[in-house]
Amino acid sequence: MEKTNESIEDYLERILMLNEKGNNNVHAIHIAVMMGYSKASVSIALKKLESLGYITINEHHVITLTEAGKKIAVETYERHRTIGNFFTSLGVDPEIAYKDACKIEHDLSTETYQALKIFLQKMKAI
């Protein structure tokens, strides 16, 4: 995964999640509500994401992931789901499992994450 910081990954992942829930007109307020941040804080972060080329914001303030932003969002969200699914398979309450997954998805090395994916694939085959 491209080296970015946790905050960038979280914002991009949330935009992707909103899109996957059927919201193709994502605005700053949707992200603010989802993340529990102020609209002003989200607006500052979005300006940074736009300057880095990860999102575009049109004249109607609709936020769209660029190809680069979508790549990071998809990779981050896949890590989130994989780790969360692993924790729930261990019997962890889903709400706790996915909160914990969100905390570690950014810090887990590629090597450890790949090993986890292989392990989970093998477990499904049993």
C-alpha cells in the first residue's frame, strides 16, 4: 500500500464507504457526521486531500475519489474488513472487532497482513 498517514487513509476510506452505501453525492457534512468531527475540521482535511490529488470537489461541493485516492481507500477498506472479519471469527463482538480493526489497519506491516490473508484463506478451505 502506498505510504500515507492514518488520517488520509481514514478520510479516503470513509468516502469509499459512503459511496458503497449508495451515496454518490458525498459532501463534507456526510463525512463529518460519520467520523464525529466538525464540518470545519473536515473541510480543512478535504482541501489537503484535494491538493494531494486524492479527491476532487466539484462546484456543487460533491466529493469524488480520484484513481489514486480510490486505490488507497480500497486497500485500506480491504484491510479493515479482513482484520475485522478475523476478529469476529475469534468470537469478538462485531462492533468491537471493527473498531479494533480500524485502529490497527494502518500500522500492520504488509508482510503480517499478507500472512493473515493467507491464513484466513486456508481456514476457509478446511
